[in-house]
Amino acid sequence: MVTLTVSRFAPSPTGLLHLGNARTAFFSWLYARHRGGRFVLRIEDTDASRSRPEHVEALLADMAWLGLDFDAGPGKDTPEGPYWQSQRAGIYEQAFNQLQAMGRAYPCYCTALELELARKMQLSRGQAPRYAGTCRDLTLDQRAAREAEGRQGALRFQVPGGRELRYQDLVRGEQVFSSDALGDFIIQRADGSASFLASNAIDDALMGVTDVLRGEDHVANTPRQLLLLEVLEHRLPRYGHLPLLVGDDGAPLAKRHGATSVSELRGLGYRPEAVLNLLFRLGHSAAVEGWATNAGMIEGFRPEHLGRAPARLDMAQLTHWQKEAVKLAHADQLADWVPATVPADDKAAFIAAVRANLTLPADAKAMADMIYEDLPPLTPELEAIVRAAGAATFEAAVLALDSGADWSGLTRSVREATGRKGRDLFQPLRAALTHALEGPEMAPLLALMGPLRARARFEQALTACQ
RNA sequence: GCUCCCAUCGUCUAGAGGCCCAGGACACAGCCCUCUCAAGGCUGGUACGAGGGUUCGAAUCCCUCUGGGAGCGCCA
């Protein structure tokens, strides 16, 4: 029987979706889409103290903005749902009872302090810190005694000793672990809630997830989860672990690396297609040259070409894809980049004129200011250029304007009047009109600013020539 | 401290013993084009972390070192 591929993204809503998680989500999405499967979104909000509804809202908004649609998840319920772990306590409870009945899980009464102490001891002896199994063989009487002391037991999964655990990682190949290195792990906290290790694995199984793509930080969790699912007699998903994203200094991505959350990038005006094109190539060698559409990325996605080394995030590459995105964007998609100072009738012409010089909306604002607002004073460099051109240049320009000339007529008149051409002709005119040395093509710029403004700016240049 | 993973231009990567004195993209520099700048086109420089092996031959295999990443929670 051919099983439909089901992949998933299972974030916990404890903060903003950052690029690293977005990449995990994107690759999982690509994985499902590439194989014609289903993509599931599950909210892992078992940590009530850190999970926030507004983070879920933001996450959903970010996913939608990126275009990562899911077939099942919050707001898209199915019989396998609900897709909020906070609503699945009963399901986990059932599994915990089963595990305890089978003798594969036991209550542990160790306190945080005791555990911390034990860890320190092991560490100081040069051993890997892991749970020593203190409460594993407690008799019923001993358990009753602890309970009588008012101690709340947490539930630990009993890891069998002396077993070699192996699995085929989708990106790292065969992985081998000794069960002795694992230690009995918590599956239910003392407050009764399910731990990540348990709820995450159980839900993947129950939701029919066949392929889990997640961050490398979960590698060591995999043998534990596999063990757990095996005992529960669930079908085991395949796991693949993506190397983490690091900043330009090679250190784990952090705030000091700048805008690294999806919503920040969105706020700055980055296009989702640009972000996706960046992510597509981070730690993944694409079978795609140049700009890729969503369809192209789905088609060109190669899970076997996922790297195993941490990938550095280089914002210069984002800028490149962003410029591509702007170039290719439909005018409608750039409509809200146009500042309010641009007259409604000019909007389309404005976009057409400045588009090639835009990266972010802030650039559009600068362009609009350059056309419609009062210019900042000439810098010494610009003034020197204006003065070098001399009054004759601007007198001719004003005259041309007064006779209704457009840009090409104006430049012709000035050339004829002054004999200047090429750089000597254009640079002073651009400097006078925009108080800048570079920018969009002058012809449409002049048309947008209109003869009145242009005339005033030329007269200003004339003054500077005195 | 212990365990695991990784290591090709500044960055993302191709490369699975001879096709590689290492290819592409971004960034950078130069040139061309256009009556300026930008855009566009072309060209160029820059890399197999180090040291040992194995082999007729190594970026590709082995070892050591160095560097980076991850894990060792009643956090996910």
C-alpha cells in the first residue's frame, strides 16, 4: 500500500517565528508538496506559562504571509485533531495509563534540587549527566510514603538498558545510539501535563505523520521518541534533522544579528517570495537556477540535497532576492509602498519610474520625498558640481521648462546652449533636480515633479552659482 | 566534562578517487552599453582549515589536530 506523505510543522507559541523555524516549516511544507502529500500544523502549547495566544495569531499570520498553507491544523480540523496540544490532555493521559499498566513508566518523586545535585555530581566526575534511576524500583509502599509526604510524582519512561537503537535519518543517514546513554525521561510532569517528548511523538503518530523534518537540536530526542512509540505500538515516522541557522559570525542566530523574525522582515517590507528564495538555498542546494517561483521550488526541492553543516544567514543575499522580487512584483503588490504624498493619479507612473531603484518601502518614501517634498540643502559635493556647470546650464533649463519642454527637450536645449554633453550635461541637472547623484531615470522623474517644482529647483541651483 | 554532527571562494553551494591547477549564485572590482548614475551585458580576483597516511592518482577514503554546531531539563 502506498502511504501518502504527511509532514508537519509543530511550533510552540512562545515567541515570534524566526527565520530558523520558518525554514524548518518551509522545508517540511516543500517536502509534503513535492511528494503530493499533506502538511499539518500543530500548536504545541503544553507549556501554559510560556505559550501566548498572541504568538499563535502572529504565527498563523506569518505562515499565511509566507504562503505555507496547511491541510490540517488550527481552524482546519479533521478527525485526527484537535491541533492544539492544550486540548489533547485526555489523549496523552490514556497513553500514560497504558504505559504504567505495562510497567514501562513509573512515578518519580525526585525534586528539582535533588536532580540538580545529582547532575552536578555526575558532571564533576566527568560523566554525562543523566537520570540515575533513583525512583525506578520504588515499592508500592515507598511510593505511598512519598505521596503521603505530599510529594507530587512525575512520570518517567523506563528506558531499557543495553540496547542499541538505530534509525535512518532523512538527512544525516544512519544514526546509532546506546540506550544506556539515554536515561529514563519524563513523559508527564508532576502537574499532570504531558512533556514535549511524549506529546510530540504521540501526536505525530496519531496524526498520521510519516515524515518529520525538524531542527538538529532534536536528534537526541529521536531514539527516545522511537522507543516510546514502539512500546505504544504506533507506526514510526521517518525523521530528518536540519542543521541550525547561524548568524554572519557563525554563532547561533540571535537578536544582535538584526531582523531575524518573519514579522520583522514583513514589517520592513520584504516580500515573502524573497524570503522563501533565500530560505530555499540555505543548507539546501537547489535544482533551480536564479529566481524560483513557489511551483519551481516545490519541483526543485531535493531532500537528499539538504546539508549537514550549519548554514550562515547572509542578509546581502536576502537583499538580492528582494530586489528580484520587486522587479517581478505586480504593480498591485507594490501599491501600499507608495507614500500618501504621491497624488493618486501619479501612483502608477511613480511605481514605474522608481521600481528599478527600490529594495524596501523606505526607498519608495525617499523617492517620493525627492520628487514631491522640499529637498535637503545641497551638499558641498553637489554644490561643486552645480557651480562647475555654471549659470548658463540652469538658465537654459528654466527657459526650456517655460516653453513646455520635457526631459529630452530640456536636455537638448541645455546641450545646445552650453555645449555640454554626457556626464557633464546630466550630472548637474540631476544634482539640481534631485540633490543626489544617483537615482531613477530622469525623464519620468521630471514628468512626476512637474515644471513648477523643477523650475524652483533650477532657480535654487542658479542661486548657488552666484 | 562526556556524546554526536559538520568543515570547498567573504556568504550560500556543486563536487560521492582521475571529467577539478575545482563549477554556479550573491557580494566585490573592472569593462561595455545608454547623451549621467542606476538597471542591463561581459570579464576578473578570491576557496578544497592544518598535519599525517592510503593510492599510480584525493576536495573526494583513514587518522590526529584546529575550528564551528548540537545534545546531556518536570524547555520545547
